[in-house]
Amino acid sequence: MSFGPPPSMYTQSAVNAETQEKRRRRKWLLLPLVAVLVAALGIGGRLLWGGGGTRTHSPVVTGQSRLDVRETVERRPASTTGKMAFRFSVDDMSPGEHYEMPGMWATDKILAKGINKTVVGLSIGTDASPGDERWKLPLDGPICGYTRHVTGENRTAVLFRANDRGGAHCNHVAFFDLDDGREIWETDFPYSKYGNAQGLATGGDDQDTPSVTLAHGTVAVTWGGGTDGYSMDTGRRLWRTTATGSCQDMGAAGGGALLVRQECRHDDAPADSTDAVTYKARKMDPRTGRVLWTYSAAKGIRDLDIPSAKPAVLAVQAGQIGISEMLSLDDKGRNRATIRLQSGTYVGECSYDDYLAIDDCPTIAVGDGQVFLRSKESGDKANSNWIIGFDLATGNTTKKFDSGTGSLLYPVRMSGGRLLALRQTDDHITPSALVALDPRTGRETPYFYYELPQEAELMTMTEYNDILVEDGRLFFGVKKVDGPAKGSPRWVYLVLGIESNAAK
């Protein structure tokens, strides 16, 4: 797999193209599963969908406009038998090759993926390899930031380093259309040197990590020294806020509202003390940049992420490792409830990599007045866990969904008032499933059952892959890919999509 010389890291070389021409084209892989007997799963008739119907486009939540962040509700398929809907793979990578693949988005027709300094769009329903793109959006440098959010008219944004414009800083944002790959606009923004706050060493020419997110009508970019808001339609800068004193804007959460995280450094505390850095979350009007309220986290917090901006839910790390508490805030920014994860009994995970996406928390789902977390695995030979809801007003537990022996449940996202989750098995007998969990009734309903090819089994690991459900399909996509060991060629899945066998 070659993405060619700069500036287009996604253009295959002539040699690679010739090799692909000589290679026999893979046949379309269709994996319909054998009919699954519900009794064999040991979970009874409550898993049946009920009435039939073919898959149609996922409707957006009532009242949403094209400038709102998309919130879709998945409809039940007529068949719970899963089949492969899409595959993007390579089999010609060389030892030592490495590609970053930040960001994955889907519409009803397109699966889009970031690859180094290109975003590619591929037609769903195809068995694709490099060269089969429906469209390509080449950027002038590597992608250095992304948001998982998509607008009602299927647009999103990425950050990139404009290496071809005489600098290596991450200070450009591009807003583009996922259906046709058209760039709506791009612009540059300031950068702040790392440690440029009062009393800190400048750290050379390193910059504070910027971030990008979407809220109504606005693309918001934090860049350390402040936050910029741009019009989705024109790219015109609507507003700019500037961080003051020892605080810096380090990450934004979007969706139904806009929250900006601030890191504040304190010279009067020892550098290695947990009091040396404190955190704030500021709710801002996405159209004007006006600060609506500020929440100051307690001293001793080691990290703070924002799984949901509306309702406002914070994930904080008070101990050495991982999220320790979830904080629910009211519409004035006051603490409504504190949910303690009981030393790892409950597990919440947010994305921790080179890209600053503080609202990318793949196993934390917020909706229906609750936050849903999974428990840690039992560790038994026949593994198990559960998903549990916590009331955002009181912090009390609500519904509990048990995985049963020999499988694990992982939250994916909300779909209206229901929680979509993966039921994963590893016995190679019982299929895995995409299921819907109803917090009001406690019912679990299968969306479809599926099995993954052996080469794709590791794609279910949330810390290394993107997992999304959109328009009746489940997608697994890698966040980075490396070439094989010397002398050990292998077939590598980049994205795999699954849908119901009843999909038209």
C-alpha cells in the first residue's frame, strides 16, 4: 500500500498501480449468518424485534436543522441476520510503513476515513482498496485534529498541518461535505506555544494541542491561547475568546451545546503536585462566544473530559489511573450529582492519543436523563459484565443489563431513548450482536447478529479503533495501521461494515 510522495500522501505509485492490475480482484465478500435460534442464546423471546419492515434512512431527532449536530434514531430491521455491508482493506503494505487514520464518519451512502493528510470517501456496499475512492479530499499536511460530530447535512471538520505553507504547526481547519468530499471552506487560526502560560518554560517551539468540535451553526477550535468560532456556512470567524492569566483553552465538547475545557497552572504549587494544574469547564454560546457559566473542578483532579455537552456531564480522574467519577451539572453549571466508579467496578473510557478530542468517550453514553457505563469484566473463564445506568439528577443507579455468561456488553451510543450496545462473544459458536437496550423497560432487543473474520477480530477493541452505528450499519475502523514484519505479508482490514440482511 503506497500513498505516494508529498503533497498527496494518498496517491499510489505507478509500481503499486501496476501490481494491483496484475493482482486478481477479490470477490465481494458477503457473510450472511445462519439463522440464529434465540433459545440457543439462552435469553428468551424478549430479544425478538416483533414486526418487520425494511431499513430506511435513520431519521434525525425532531426539531433538528441542517446546522445542528446530527442525532439520528436507528430503526429496527426486518431481519436479525447480519451480512457484510462494506470492506476497506489492503494486502500490499511494506514492512515499516505506518499510516495514521484519524476520524471516521458515515452517511447513508458514504464511509469516510482520514488517512495521514487525506480524507477519503468510499461507497458503502463495495469491497474497496486504495484506488476505489468515490472521492478524495487532499490536505496540505497531516490531519492533526478531528471531531466525531456531523451536521444535519452531513458535514464535519478536521484540523491539519499546512506543511506546504512554510510551517509545521497544527493551525488550519477544513470544513467539508461527507457525501461528495467537497471542501466548503478552510482557514488558519493562531497557535500557542506549549507552556506559554505565566511561569512556565516555553518548551521550545512545541505548541499546545488544538481541538475542533461542532455546535449549532458553528465550528469551534481551541488553540491553547483561546477559542475561535467559525460560521459553518461561510467560514467567517464569528468570535474569538482569549484565555487569561494562567489558564489555557485545551479542548472543546460539542453537539447540543458548546463546552470548553480550561487547564490552569499554579506557580505556588510544586510542579509535581496534583494542585499544580486545575480544570474548568465553560459553557459558551456557539453563535457569540459569550460565556454562560463556568464550573471549577476541585483541586487534585488529574484530568477532565466531557462525554456530553448537553446535558453537561464531566468525566474526571482523581486517582492515578482512569476515570474515577462522573459529574452531572445543571443548566447553571452547578453540580447536580456525583457518580463514583467505585475503584474500577464501573468503567468509563475517553480517547487518549495524539488528537485532542475531549468529548470522544467511546464507552460512555448519555441520554434519557442517564449516563450509561459498563462494569469491569468478571475475569472468569466464561467472562461476563453488565451495563448500568445512573440517574443524572440523583446519581442513583437505574436499569442494569447483564451480559450473561460468555459474553460482554459495551455501550456504543444513544438512539433516541434507547442505548445501542455491542454484545460480544469469543467462543466462535454464538454470534456477536448489535442490540438495543431500553432503559424504561429493561428490555434487550437484537438489531442484528454477526460474526467477524479472524483478521478483523481485534477491531472491536475500543481503545485502538473507531466504532460507530449509522443508518442501520455497524462500522469498525482502525485508528492507525502498520506494515507487516519482514517476510510476513498479511491482509489488513482498515474498515469493516455490517448491516441487516434485510437492508435494501
